[in-house]
Amino acid sequence: MSNAPQDALDELERAFDDADLDAIQASLKSLEASHPDDILVQVGRARLTAAQGDPEGAQETLAKLANQKGRGAPVARAYYGALLSAAGEHKKAVSQIQTALQDGGDVPAARHGIGVSLLTQGDYKAALPHLQKAAEAMPGSAITFYYLGQGFELARDFARAGLAYANCIKNEPTFPDAFESLVRSNALAGDLEAAARAVDEGLKHRPGDLALLRLRVTVRGDLGDLAGAETALLDIPPDQRNAEDLCNLALLALQRGAPADAEGHARAAVNSDTAYWRGHHLLGAALEGLGKPGDARAAYDAAIQAGDPGGEASARLGWLALTADPPDPPGAEKILAAALARVPDHPALQWHLALAKKEQGDAAGAQQYAKMVLNNPHAADAERQEAQRLLNG
């Protein structure tokens, strides 16, 4: 059995690189006529079978070829492993490709496959060298650069992750999740301006994309561009705004001093998802801003009933109880203590509890909570100063 000439095999490989099915067919026809028993030629036919939509048939052929003797057997095993990886059989894929690499079957598809399988199994450190080699050998492969970016993200090397995602986008601008991943990596790398540019570029390719519009909201907000964040939210069609979008609009309205606008957005958020605590909380804040403490208390109570995971609504409701006419320190204490049991490091809850205790004549209790505020790393300077004044008498 003679081996097919290398120049003919190289021509076949170029056809595969170009994804030129006609050229692949022509090269294989010639090679199969002259060297039908060459394992590398049979591997080429199996690869074409996979490309034409029959990966199971290709796997069956490659598995048999991998167990033959000859120069092409490790290559057959390498491509077999690559197809196993694509089929989600990651443990088996890693085993097959590792054996192939040891025997000299080093092909880019196998490096990609073992990289993806190791990444899927959680071993990004082992995956990265394989994915890097695959990307070097296949610079036009969007999917390889995407997985390389995933690996660098897991390694918390966000700058290199961003470069990988940028190469993915360069090769295929509409690759799923690529722009989102690039924005995330740039932001985590501390380059918010680059993240903002990536969002804008993504929207050129995917105009009106909701995921990118929401990312723009986050990035503009992180940059301190509240007007830009609000504009991005308003770019989301009204019938596609979810409760979170509406809550963000309410928050931005409050930040620009427009409680009436905030009330409208917050009520819409509550109507969109009555079980979402944040809509009720922001409605309470808007109503406070409009001078309607009674209505605000009802909204905050609804937020608490819906979960109030951070204790924010409880802190405000407790404060309103303390400042009501007449004040209700025992009622405030009950609300605040229940929330502090859930969120023990919340400085506003601690401070308001100190005030509730003070108003009830419990100096020791007031001092206890004031000391909590002083020792709380999350406390604002103003809260610390008030707590110190209370302790100083």
C-alpha cells in the first residue's frame, strides 16, 4: 500500500480550509482513484461526510481507521476525538485526542476539540494551551477565538479575553454572545470606554438587540452617564420593557429629581411583575419624593412582602415609622430588627435601630447599634458621624 503524495494531500487540506466542497470532492476523487487504501485519504472522506451533515457516520469511519496501523491512524483518532467533543462526549474526546497527540496526530481541529472539552469540564488551565494553538493554526475560526476568550475569562485575564472576543467578532460579527462577552471582559478589565465602544459597535451589527441595549444601560451607568443610560432604556420598545427596565427608568428619574416620572415607571414595573420587590421599593421612594408618606409606607410594605432581599425597603419603612406623626418607635424597631436578622451588615438598618432604641429610652440598646454602625465597613461617613454623636451623648 503506497502513500498518497504530500502535495495532493496539501491541496485537499487547503480545500478544507476554504470550506470549498467542490474542490474537496475533486481532490478526494483523484486521491481515491490513485491511493484508495491510504488512511489519510479515507480520513478526508470521513471529514467530508461530517461536513455534509452526517457526523455519526464520520465518527464510525474514523473510529475504525484510528485502530488500524499506518501513518494516518493518529490523525484519524484526532478527528474522531474532535467529533466526539462537538457531540458533547467530552470525557471520551479528551482521552482520544490525548492519545492522538501522543502518537503524532496533531491537527488544529483536535486542539480545538480538546480545548473545548477541557473547558467544559472546568479545567481552563489545561484548556488554554490547546485553544491557543488552535487559534494560531485557524486564525479565521470565530468559534475557536470565542472559546479562547471563555478560557481567559475563567483565568481572570480579562484583557486577553477581550482580544480573543475581538478576533471572534472580526471573523464573524454576528457570532452569538460575542459582543456581550467583549463588553463584559472590557468592563472587568477596567476599560469602561472600550466596553461602551463595543456595545455601540455591536448595535451596528444587531440594531435594536435587547441584550446589547441593556448592556449599554449598565455601561453608561457605570461611566456616570445617567442621561445616556436613560436614553438606552428608552430605546427599548415600550412593549418589550421588562420590570427591571422599568425599575431602572424609575431609579434614573429619581436621580434626576423627577419623582412624578419615577412614580409612573415604578407603577408600570409593579404592573409588569407584582412579585418583584424592586418595583414596590422604587414606588415607595417616588411617593416619598412626592410628599406622600402614607402611600410610600404601603409601597415599602409590599416590597417587604415580596422579599426585600437587601433590606432597603425595610430601612425606609422603619425610618417613616420613626418620623411619622405621631412617631412609632416600637413599630419601627419590629420592622428593622426583622430585616437586620436577614441582612446583618446593613448600616442603615443598624442606625435606624439605634434611633428607635433611643426614642424608647433604651440607651444601652441605642449604643449597641451605634457601635455596630461604627464597626461596619459599609457605613457611609454621615452614618458613622451620627453614630459617634449618639455615643458621645
